[in-house]
Amino acid sequence: MGFLKYFFKNKNSQIKEFIDRGAVIVDVRTEREWNEGYIPNAIHLPLSELKNNIEEIKKTNKPVIAYCKSGVRSARATKLLKFYKIEAINGGGMADLKQLTA
């Protein structure tokens, strides 16, 4: 098994574990992207607004899976959430995460 295949398999199992624990799925894309489609039950919270909503996220007392179009913005979101002591994982791009949540 190649390194990347191993890495993504491990990440997918972590995402599934978060889902099993009732994780909040946060879509950090823009309003326009959200209107084009989203993962059912996801919360729309653009990356630019994430910091202003940290306390609301903390109140859920659940882990967070962040996603965007490709995984770049969700990586930034995950880093920010972890800075504020919120258990979070980068779900990557919407297409990949959608397969895991179906």
C-alpha cells in the first residue's frame, strides 16, 4: 500500500469515527458555492465568519468536520478550531466527504 493511500485511508477512518460520534459538519465555502449544493445536515459557516462563531461551535460540545471545495480552506478552518481547543478534522473537499457521509 502506498504512502498516500495509507494516509487517506487513515483519514477516512478518522472522519467516520467523528461522524459516529455525532460530529457537526461545517461547510466553510462561500454563499455562492453553498447555493450550488452542500452536504445534507451541514452548517454553512464561511471561513471569513468562522472566528466570530467560535463560542457557538463550542456550545455544541461535539467534534467538528470542516469541508470546502478542495480541502485548502477547510484546513485553515481546522487549524483555527483547534487553536480554540475544539476537536476538529479537515474533511477535505465536498465530493470526497459526501461519499463518506452517504
